[in-house]
Amino acid sequence: MLRWAEKMRNAQTRRALRRKLQEAIAEWEASREARKCDDEVWELAIGSPREGRQDVTRSSTEKLPREAFSCTLCRSRRATALNQPCNHLCYCAKCAEAFRKEVGAVCSACREPSELKILQATKHYRAPTTPGVEKRRKFNSSTEIAEALSRVKLSHQRSVDLWRDTTCSACFADDSLVVDIPCGHATLCASCSIEHRRARGPECPKCCAPSTTHAPVRESTCYVCFDDTSTAFLVSLGRCGHMVCTGCAVAYVRTALGDARAHVTAKGLRCLVDGCDARFGLGACRRLLSRRVRPDADVLPLSAADFDRLARFLLEAKIPTEERVYCAFSDCARLFRKRSAPEATCPYCGRPTCLGCKSPAHRNVSCEQRRNDPTDTLVKATSKPCPNCGFRLTHYHGHACHHIAPATGCLNCGNHFCYACCKPCPPNAHACKCTMFCTNSRILDHLTLDPFPRDTRCGCALCPDCDKLKPCQHCDGGCVVCLGIVRKGPKNLDDAASWHPTAIS
């Protein structure tokens, strides 16, 4: 009886082991076809290490199944994009379109001009994930069980080898690997391959045979600074396809923000390359938000605040000058399109603006009466309008130079101009013939009191916050008030009526 029970337990153990082996072998057989397709296409695209590179122009590529190709970027199996006439086969259709938007109409392997041809996919094949009972094999001997175990171990080893093939052997980064031709070895990522070839020369890092590289990431020359840069730091902004490094692109965008009137138009920004008339807009600049800048570049990446300013300037450039209306309230000052009604409501803050005098809406009061308002008179007496948008700015006597304003220009539209003559100025120069700074000599001879004390040579008012040897936060202590030549300026029109430029003893 005990012997019979022991035999039953042994039989149950064998049946359980056989059942587990059958399930493992069924899963292996289900994925065998997909792995077989991967191996065939890998040899078709780059050539096997044993047989050498094969010709990709043969007719079998025209009937390449959808599962048979694994994209070198996303590792997914989709319809393949074939580059013609070079016949390089590297990316799927989706990645190839994204690559051509970033880089241009060039091949991702040889960088030669090419056209894409999407290969026709055959009937979609999916291996069964759970095969039926009728497809499970039945083993009749221990030899077949041992062979099945060896096949399961082999499939596990092939999975490990596949992971090794997609991981750089130097930095262990999970990135697209460089393929050495004609040996077909793929062991290093793009950056490690560049360092290896600089140190060892044009040879394969695995077999040390002379080779050339085939990689999705290679070096190219920037059209602006003419530096050899990895394509990870290159971008094509316009349809012209000119490749520029992200450092030059970000620096150009910031220069355009400093002088928006000269660089930003309704069609967008001009290409960086001299002689190229191509234009690019917000879509191209948005890509700079996610692109890195070279570590050796003295430029910070494009910030979201810079992008928002550029978007505002581009929208303003599309509105004709005669239809532009700025919100009359200083805490908003947004631009919107002019309407036919006498008043326009700002779409940003919801407050009305009079279109006749460009001031806050004044119902039951005419524009002439509004102009005679004491507050409006004080603002006009102590400020000058921007020649581009009409936004009024104040520059006190002796406070910095007449260039409005360093690095930013007009606080509303970014326009650069001279406060003395109200003529446009380049962002980094003073082009007009006016003096760059206010003149302190003979200030009493050129001082007018009507309606507010200011210098008639440049139109700058006297600062009401400075005092003798006590400069305000915007003054460096060199104005006529800080030096004690005249009294500090009045703060309102009532004080201006009784103000006198008596020298302080």
C-alpha cells in the first residue's frame, strides 16, 4: 500500500512538471516567429557579422512584413521608411517623419538628400499569446523533455543577448547604437563611438577591423558658428533646412526680443543664415524649449518667459499699425484690435478704453475735458511716448543713459529708442547724434518750469525722490539733485507751481 502511494505521488509530480514545461515551451513557440523576423531584418538592414552586409535593394524589402522591422529609435515594429536613392533602412515611418521635420529632407544614415518611400506592409501577423490545448505538444520520453528545456534556456539567453545589443557596452546607456560597416557590430552609442574613433581611429571597437559608422546621431557643422556639433544640439528652424546649433538659435531669439520692431514681423523671424529669406514662427521656436544647449556654450536654454514674450510680439506684428489699441490701464497695457465703436473693452482685463484719446473710458466727458485733467497733465509733463506703441515712459535727469531701456527697450513693446529725440536705436548702440547722458553743466540756464521742471536739452524731468547726497534706488548719485545743484523735483502740479530751483547750501 505504501509503495502504491509513493508511485502515485511520483506520477503526480511528473505530470505537474510536464505541464509546466509544456506551458513554457508553448510560450517560446508563440514568440519564436517574431524573434525570427527580427533576426532576418537585422541581417537585411546591416548584414550579419558572419555573412557580411547584404543588399537592401533586393525585392524582398518591398514585401517586408510589419512585424519584421524594429525601428532603431523607438524599437517598435511599424511600416518601414526607405530612403531613396541611397536605400538606407533605419527608421519607421513615424520616426522618419519626425526626423525630417527636425533635420530636413536628408537620410538619417548618410546625410544625403533623399526621399521617403513607405514600404507596403503585408497582412498583419500576431502570434497567439495563449495557444489552444490541441496545439500543445505531448512528450513521450525524457529526451524530448530535455530538448525542450534546452530550447527554453536558449530563448532566455537570446533575450539577454538582445538586451546587450541595445545597451552601450561603455556607458551602459539605453540608446541607439552605432553600427560598424561592413562587420555589422553594434556595441557603442553615438557619443562613445565618437570618443573611440578619436582615440583609436576608424576601426570597430569589437573586432578592431577597419570600418565606417552608420548611426542616427552624427556630427554636423552649424551654419552660424561653423563648429562641428552633434546633431543632438542641432535644429532646423525654417523650411530652408539650414542646421544651426541650439546655442546660436537661442541667442538669436533673445536678440530678436531685444529689438522686436526690427526682427519680428507678421511672417515670423528670418533665418539665421546670411542671404536666406526663409521665415520661421512659434512652432519652430517651441522646439527650442525642449532642446538642450551645448555644455560649452555661454547661453542659457530658452525659458518659458522668453517664449511668451516672443508669442506676444508675433501676435502684435500681425495686427496692422492703424488698428492697434493698447489698454489704457498701466497694470495691463495689452494690445488688441481697434473696433468701430468709440470705446473698446480690453479682452484681458475687461476694462474699457477710449479710442479717441487712448485713455481710460470717460463717459459723459469729452476727450478735450479729459486731456485737461490734472493727473493726465502731470503724466504728459513728466513722460514721453514710445514712438512705436505710444506707451509713456519717464526718464529722470541723470539716471543712466538716454537709451530706453538697456536689454528690454519699451516696457510695453520692447522698442529701443533715444529718450532725447525719440528716434529708434539699435539694441547695443546709440545711433542718434544726441548726447548719451544728461549734461549737468549750466543746468540752471536750460531749466524750464512750465508745466513741470525739466531740462530743455533732453526733456528729462528732475527726480522727486533724490536728495542731496541721498540718491534714490534708480540713481548712482551723479544727478544734479544728488550733487546739490538744484532742489529735488516736485511730486505733483501743486508743488510745481511754487517750486523754485534754489541752490542748496
